[in-house]
Amino acid sequence: MRTHNKILITTLLCFNFIRLLAVPHAIKITISGAGTQTLLLAHYFANTTKYAVDTTTLNANGIGFFKNSKQLEPGIYLVILPDYRNIELLLDSDQTFEIQAQNNNLANKIKFYNSTLNLDFQKYKFRKSICDSFVLSDASEKNKLIEANNFQLYLNELIRKYQGTFLQRLLSSGFLDNCNSKSSTSIDLFKDMSLLRTPYFEKNLFCFLDRQIPQNSDTIKKNITVLFNNAFTSNYLYRYLSVALLKHYQHNTQAEEIFVYTAENYVIPFANWLSSQEMYELQLQTDAIKSTRIGSLAPNFLFKKYVANASPNFDSCFIKTKMHQLQGDKTILVFFDTTCEAALENYITIIRWLKANQNLATTVLCINKKECAKNILATQFYLPDELTTHFIQGFFTSEDARSIYQANLNLTIYVLDKNKAIVDKKISWAQLESVIKSN
């Protein structure tokens, strides 16, 4: 029995020793005046995307704890409030400290206790912002050089102080500089995976791609292939690249070919982290981009066309029509995906544009949400009789057409020629007249 107890005690001591070695994170946070609300602890993931790793609910005094037996990976993390304000902090081996802040002045009233690392990181960011501003000021070149040299001396001392830590690796990487010239190859980017959990890795990723010559889609696609080939050994890095590249290129009309190439070759075949719904939506978006390339025939769709407002029955004011049946040297497709109030403002902008450009022989098809059509019909008096054949109002009979045209912005404009080929897409009102006249 005694032997059994000795074994049990020894096992418990070993277990507790292992738990001590695990160095769990225990971060106390106090936000004065915040009251009871739930906070997220997250790290950067592809810059604009935040990856949550823990949560805490503040008590009535604004006090909460991020606490877990698992040590978090080194990186730059954020405490995110429900209104999306955040507190930035650095995590390395020491993950037990306290943060104090004031809810009514969150950005300027942040204090760290028992974390020299975060105190020095906050000082570094302040010193760097002062130096950057001074270099861009009207000061003499001599004084700018003195300030730059002083900052470099300070930086060297900070790197020596934190030798062997995440902060030292971050400061030495040059990632904090604007478009770091050190990362001249894709291999250089991947030397330290911990830098993925910062906002700076993605910046340098696209600086690397933007430096490739010649700067065209073929060059970018070739380098994206190299990036993914180097990332195959790390699921985390592969996922990071997938998210960063798709987010960067998805709303760039000039880079749609790069988006499709990335999605079809590297994300859709291998992205096991995506849910079936997310995979479906990505495939739908990819197919939509391919079917609406500039120069291709615009996909036909059925819509409800406004014909009269005399009937008391709202639905009888509209008849089903195919977009390809519209006449005109040019057809402008205007898709709204916004509130009815904003749609009404955009509708009035369309009428003004038509009045100012009556000589362009264009047909404007305004596709709105059905629920907003009644509001817009009330403004029909804005349209002169001579323009009634040039302006058509309607709404989709199916959401499939909205998906095909990626009409998920407040305002999406396509320009078609008389054969219904796409001349330009996703342009602004300011660009519209020059696009019409130049084609």
C-alpha cells in the first residue's frame, strides 16, 4: 500500500511539473467603464483576418481573464471588443501578465504590468512612429539622418536585449520596414513561421509579388506556384497563403485571372479546412468571374421589368424580360445591394446621369431589390418622357443572376456593347462616361 502511495505521489508530482513546464497563458484584463461584455483574444491571420484563440467575459467591474493550460504560439495578438476596437499585445514565452485600459479612451490609456516585453514593444512602436514622421517632415536632411541613426542605435540595443526571443526575430526580419528589400525570394519569406501571426507578413508577401518583373498576371501566377510549392510541408502556411491571396485579389477586376488561378489550382482541390458551404461559395465565385470576363458575352438573365404604375397591384406593374432583349448601342447594368434609402439616392444619380448624357444612345437597366422598387417608383417623375425608352427598372426573379454578376456591393456597374459583350465591369459613376465614349 505504501509503495502504491509513493508511486501515486511521484506520478502527481511529475504531472504537476509537466504542467509547470507547459507555461499556460494567464492574462488578466481590466477595462474601466466597460461593464459586462465578452472579449476575444486573437492573433493576426492574413492581416485583415483575425484568428480567435480564447474568450473571456468581463464582470461588472470590467475585469476578465484569458486563462488556459495551453501556451499560445508567439505572435502579435489582439484583445477585441464587441464594437471591434482592440488592444494590441505581444506574446512570447512569458504569457502571464496584466493589461489595464479605459473604455472611453482605449487607444491612449493602455498599461501593461509584469510584462517588460510589451512595455518595450509599445515604446518601440511609439519611437518608430516618431522617426517615420520626422523623416517625412520638412526637417533638414542632416537632422533626418541624425534621427534615423539615433533610432537605429535604439533598435540595435533592443535587439540585443531580446536576443533569442520572438521580438528579436521580428525586429531583425525587417518586416516592420516598408516593403522590406531583404525578402527578395519566396524562401526568405518563410524563414520564420511565427511571423505569420503578425500583420507584417502579408505586407511583405505582396511587396515580394509586386517587385516581380515584368509585372503581369503570368509573372504573378508563376510566383504563386513557387509560393505554394514551398508551403506544401506546412498546413498552416498553406492555409495562410490561400486566405491572403484570395482576399487580396477577389475584388480587383484587373487581377481576376490570378484569383481564378489560385482558387482552381491550389485552394479548391486542397482546402480541407473549408466547410462544404464555403467550398460551394468559392466555386460559385470562381465560376462567376470566369463567366463575366471583359470581352466575353454577358450571361443572360431573367428579370421583372417595370412597364406601368397605373395598376393598383404592384406585381402587375412588371413583366418578365430577358436582359439580352434590351436594345441600344450600349447597355449599362446597374445592380443595387443596399438599403432602400441608399438605392433611392443612386436611382436619382442615374436619372441625372441620363439627362446629362442623352446623346450616348445607351440603355440603363437598374436592378434593385424587390422591396425597394415601390420606393423608387414614387420618383418616376424625375424621368423626362424622352428618356423613358433609355431607362428600365426591374428586379431579379432569381438570386442566381446576382451571384453570377457578383453584385454584392452597394453599387455594381457593368457596361455592355450592342452585342451584349462585356466592355467593362465594376466601375464607378466617375468612370462611366469615359468608358462609354472610349468604346
